Amino acid sequence: MFDGLYFEYPKVFSFILIFVGCASVCPMKLNSIFFPHTKIFAKSQLDSSVLMFFLKWLAITMFIFALMSPVKDAIYNITPKHGRDIVLVLDASGSMGEKGFDDKNIFKTRFDVVKDIVGDFIQKRKEDNLGLVVFGSFAYIASPLTYDTNILRDITKRLDVGIAGRYTALYTAIAQGVNLLKKSKAKSKIIIVLTDGYSTPNVDKVPLDVLTDLLKKEHIKVYPIGIGRDEEYNKNVLIKLAQESGGVAFGARDADELKKVYDEINKLEKSDIKAKSFTYKKYYYQYPLFTGLLSFLLYVFLLNRRGRG
């Protein structure tokens, strides 16, 4: 509590010399400083009391310490929330249940690997407003835009393959991401979409050309990521989405490559947020003041009691 404590007016301590000098030169008058016009209490037998002596000098010392103004500099950091608005769109269709995507653990499904890597990405984007859309046969908003990365990571961990059906409503899912960002006032609006398949006809209700028009209208940049072998996902569509929106398309054959993709996106869309530090003074004069006042009152009480005796 008292680490870094210092006195704002250290020279005030020299006042103690006045009291020490007065105690030596005029000991009979020292008590009148505490209780003016009460010479009746200034008796030599009281001054000889150890308790009275202690209380008297404790009060004097504490009052001087209070006048010296003990203070401590406290630093308060403020990180303004003006990062990017980012919507993560994750494919949870049946094909995401395939195993072998991670060479270090071949028993993990693609979706399990994705959840781990996306969770790390979320943790790094502390200054951004993040939302989450999950899709399969249909798309739904798993989380609205939020700065709470812990809640978003927890939601991501609870997702599972097939939670939105087994097919791939890719364009509908991106359109849901657009809906999340429509009312955003952020200068930079981004959708990072991950998939391992093709858009399923008759399931995906939003045409590709309508989707690209929406992205342009709302000034939303898309970073599409295809995972698995090249033939497993529609590479040309992902490239088109990136080009039309001003983003970059990526491909990842395994977990290591996918991690590098998210690291690359993290660098491309770095949040230039500078924390502001403020220093304010926290005063502690009330502690010696209270101690001094308590000692003073007790001293006066004992003086009064003995005076009557």
C-alpha cells in the first residue's frame, strides 16, 4: 500500500523544531498549544506521565505528517476502444468433421483445430469489436459484436460440427456477417470467412453477385480462407470475394498453414491503438490526521480527568 509513498511538502517537518524548542525552554506552556486558556491543566505531575508524554508527542508528530501531505503517484492506463469491427464466419458443415488436418494430433477434427486457432486469434484482437457467424445448411449469429474476448472464446469452444446442418450455405453466412456490420460506424469493417467446401445449390439462398454488391455497398473487406486440398473448396469464388471487396484470399492444407494465415491477417489488419497513461496523486494525509486527532482527544480527556482529580 505504501510503496512509492513520498511527502509533498517535506520541509514542513522542520516545524517539529518549534515544539522541541518550546518543550525545552517553556515546558509549562506547551500544553496551552493544545487547549488554550486552560493553565489549570498544565501541572508538572502530568508531564511526568509516560502515557501523557507519548500521546502529546504522537499527536504533534502525526499533525506534522498530515501537513507534509503524504502522497503516492498512481498510473492509470486507458486503452480506447476504436479498433476494427470484425466478423468471424466459420464453416461447421459435416465435412469439417474430417480428421487428419493436424499432423501433431491426427485424431482432432478440422473443426477442433479451427476452434483452437480462431480462439487464439480472438485473444489477440483485444481492441476490436468481434462478432461470430456459424454456418452449415443455414447460417446463424452465434455472437453479436462484442469487445469481450473471453465470452467470444467461450462461445467458440462450445461449437460443434453439424450444429447448423451438414451442407454449406456459404453466401448466406457471409450475408449474415454483412447484417452484423451494417450499423457499424467503424472505419474498417472486415469479414474473415473459413470454409472447406463449395456453396450447396438450393441451400444457399443468396446469389454470389448479390453478395458482392452488398459487400461493396457496405464497404466491407472479406478475407476468405479455404482449408483442405485445393479441389475441396471453390478457390475461384474465394478469390473473387477477396478481389471484389479489397481483401486477400488464402488457402491452408494443414493446421500449421492455417495458423500462419490467421497470423498474416492479424498483421494485415493491425489495430493501431495507443494506450493513454494518466498519473494522478493519491493522498494519505487522512491517516496521520486521524491518528493525531485521536491522540489529541485522548490527551485532552486525560488532562481534564486528572485536572479534576
